[in-house]
Amino acid sequence: MTTKAPSPVEPAEGTTLASIAYAAVSGIPAAEPHDCDRLGYNVWRWLSTGTDSLEEAVKTAGARLKISEEDAVGRIRAYLRGKGMLE
């Protein structure tokens, strides 16, 4: 039995909230590219809803990161501060 290839992920345009979220996680090393996609989605969801915390969004993503979750949160938070998204 064969399996289908995963659906392609279309990048968001310009300075949308989604493009900022996915850019915030783009430099984080993960086991597979789709781990970063899941992480980016959860960061976007956190930014758009404002519920829970960034730490919870990273944990909920379930991404297989090659760094600690704390380090990933720190990197994401630093990127978002640089973009003026956080105080």
C-alpha cells in the first residue's frame, strides 16, 4: 500500500499575521519541515486568539524540536519583539 504525499503548504503574503508567525519559527531546528509548520500554525493561533500562553502554544504543537521548548519559546518571543508584536 502506498501513501499520498502531504499537502503542500502555501506561504502567506507579506506582513500578515500568518507570515509573521511562520517566519518566527523558520529558524528553529526540527526533525521534519512539517514540525515547523505545526509550530507556526500554533503560534499563529496564539497570536490571533490571545488565549493561553506562547509556552502552551509551543507545547500544543507537539513539534519534534532539536532544541528545548524553552529555547524555542525564547527565540520566537525575541523575533516577535523585533517585529513589534510583543512588548
